[in-house]
Amino acid sequence: MKERLLEILKKEAYFKQNVILSSGKPSSFYIDVRRVSLTPKGLYLISNLVWELIKDENITAIGGPTLGADPIVAGVCMLAYQNNKDIKGFIVRKEPKKHGRMKLVEGKELSNIDRVVIVDDVATTGSSLLDTLKVLRKENIEVIKAIVVVEREDTARENLLKENCPLVSIFKYTDF
């Protein structure tokens, strides 16, 4: 599965062009995982690879920053259900909703007894994951690790480790 996913990512999601990343850093390449995670085959492969990384963990929820985490969370929750595991899904907004219940964290309510894994599509500095970590820790929710589809091999790993959150990546930039 991993080899098939890498082949698809290289073909569909990897672009050699100058861009400015969400971190504000310039880059000579861009990896748009959403072009793959929002397709049936891509979501199937990504979800199964993430599931293999967490299926034996004692976790109660999986989630991450919107928009990169959205399809991954849904796919992994479906696999959890198929494997008789009750894992809640959640998405963390960039800012609280301005109407309705004005929530920052969407999905099934989390509490301080939850143990969670956070996911995202790509990590450069890890700022989106760090923001998610901060929101969850404010609620005394234990985050056991972060998983990304692609680690750009910048500072995400170190930044998350400073917060005692190990980073697991399915692929690294050097795989491309």
C-alpha cells in the first residue's frame, strides 16, 4: 500500500514550482496531499496506513487541524468501526465558529479521559499540529503522538518533540 500511495502522490500531488508555504517559508516544491486524500483510492490507502500505525494504541480519538486532517480522520474512523474499535473523530478549527455553538473543536465531545492521536496531511514547521496540540492540552486531553502523510523534513519533528509529542511520518520529502 505504501508504495502504491507514494507512486500516486508523486504523480498527482508533487509539484516542482516556487511557492510560499503556510509557514511563510519559500519552497521550490509543493506537495498537495489533498489532491490524493480526497479521492477514493488515495483516502483508502492513507487511511489504511494510518490505521496500521494506531490500531494497537490505546486511544479514544483521532483528529487534527482542518482541512488537511478532515478526510484522514473520516477514513480512519470508518476503519476503526469496521474493526470494532470505538474511536471518536474530531477536527480543530483555526478559530471558533462565529455562530451556533461557537466551537473550536468539532465532532464528538472530548474530555480529560481521552487519549488522542493527531493527524495532518503535510508538516513543515508543524505549526498547525502545534496549534491543535495547544487547544487539546488546554482541555487536559492527552495527545500521544502526531502522524502526517508527508514530513517536509524542516522543523516539525523538533518542534513537536519540544512539546513531548513524537511525530510519525508515512513519507519524508527525501522519498520524493
